[in-house]
Amino acid sequence: MKYHRRQFLHLAAGAAALPAASSVARAQAYPTRPVRIIVGFPAGGGADITARLMGTWLSERLGQPVVIENRPGANGNIGTEAAVNAPPDGYTLLLVAANNAVSATLYEKLNFNLTRDIAPVASIIRTPNVLQVHPSVPAKTVPEFIAYAKANPGKITMASAGIGSIAHLAGELFKLMAGVDMVHVPYRGSAPALTDLLGGQVQGTFADMPSSIEHIKAGKLRALAVTTAARSEALPDIPVMRDFVPGYEASGWFGVGAPKNTPSAIIERLNREINAALVDPKIKARLADLGGMVFSGSPAEFERIIADEVEKWGKAVKFSGAKAE
């Protein structure tokens, strides 16, 4: 009887260990098929550019294709919800952006909670936004632009990547602190906003640097200031906004997340590979060309960044009165 009881307990213990063992085995074998990174914004914007750069790197390191899937809309929420509802197996990742942190309070009813339902994997870059105008705008400096806006209240149109985007809130913060009245024109992403700015349909924007830097360097758009506290190495001649509007600061950022309950071994593997990219000279140079400032770290460190940004932009959303449509 004792033998049978011991045998039963041994078998039961072995059965209980099977799920954990199989999970570890899956993580060790990962990946065995293509991985997708969902981007909640259109192709051509800063999020998309960053995701494709990182996707190429991960494909080489993981030995499997990494596919970028654009699911734009609702300030990134459509793509985020798709990632939240995907199986937590490491084959669906999310390009997490500062806009996601904004949406956490901008939208009163979401079918997910960013900090609860997305597991942080790795941070990638922090990016300045740039106050830039169409060449037809007569202002060539921030003080000239403020004077021009005050002389034409409610007549200057400022494009953004959408209501609640960092470009939108950066513009609202500028309006408040500079005491100017401009008309916000939201688009479904940075790329379409820049298309209309280049065509002269709108007059300015606070677009992210990765999506607009080539237009600035080509002279198609005139950059007046970057929104970070320090100058950008990619545009060293462009002053910072706080030189003219004391205390002003706003920036975007990008990282990678996964559905909650994704095996920790897979998250650690992805974190390791992404951090390796951020010290690779070619990747660092490419990110620098886009105006991105690398900030690597552990999943726990990225988790703290997301939590801090949700709190920061939550206050900005409430202060500005911005509402999702």
C-alpha cells in the first residue's frame, strides 16, 4: 500500500511539473516560426521606422522572419488591443510608444489596461519632437513664430499624428506656455500629417524627429526648435524650445512589449537581443541619424518608465482638457 501511495505521489508531482517544463522547453526552442511586431501607427512614421529597424536586427539574431504589421487608429489603441488579445507565446510583440501612455488616461473606456496587460520587454529610444513649419511661414525663429501666431490668432493650423498624440500635447503645451491660439488638425499618424504639411495644406507641426528629419535636412520643412531639454545630436544647430519658452519639455519614446503572461525566458531573450542592438555601432548610428537617444535597460526598468509616463501624461491630458473622439 505504501509503495502504491509513493508511486502515486511521484506520478502526481511529475504531472504537476509538466506545464513548467514544457514552458521552459518552448522558451529554449523559441522562435520556431515568424514573429510579428504590431505597430499601432501608419507606415512611414517614427514608430514604424523604429520597428522596422529593430525587426531587421531581431530577424538576424533570432533566425526567423520578423514581420511588421501596421494597425493604425485611435492613437495606437487598435494595435495595442490586437497585441493584448494575442497568445502570450512570444510570436506577437508590440511597438510601445509614448502615445500608449497618453491613451491610458485620454480614453475613458478601453478594453485593456496598458500597465496590466502588456509585459514590458525593452526600451529602445527617446525622441525629441520638433516644431517645424512649411517654408511659406515667414517665421524663422521661435520668437518670430510666437509673434506671427499672436498677430494671427486662430489662423495657424498645427498638424499632429492624432488627438492625444505626443505631437498634439506638445503643441497644446506650447500654446499654453507661449500664450498663442492655433488650430489643431489631427491625422491618422505622422506620415499623413507630414504629407499635408509638405504640401502646404497645414502650416506647422510638432512631429517626432524620426519621421521628419529627412524633410528638415532636405530643406523641405523649417525646424525652429526641438522639444527636449537638450539639443539633438542629429540636428545640433536647432535650439531647444526652453531657450524661448522657459520650462518647456516634451519627448516621445519607443520600446517593445508583449502580451501579459509571455514566458519570462522569452522576454529575457528578447530583452538581451534588443539591448545588443542598442550597442551595435551600425544600429546606434542609424538611431542617431533619426534623432533618437538610446536608452536601454531591463524589463523592470522599462516597466517603471511606462508607469512614470502614464502618470506624467495623465496630468497633461487633464490639464489640457484633450478628449478622444
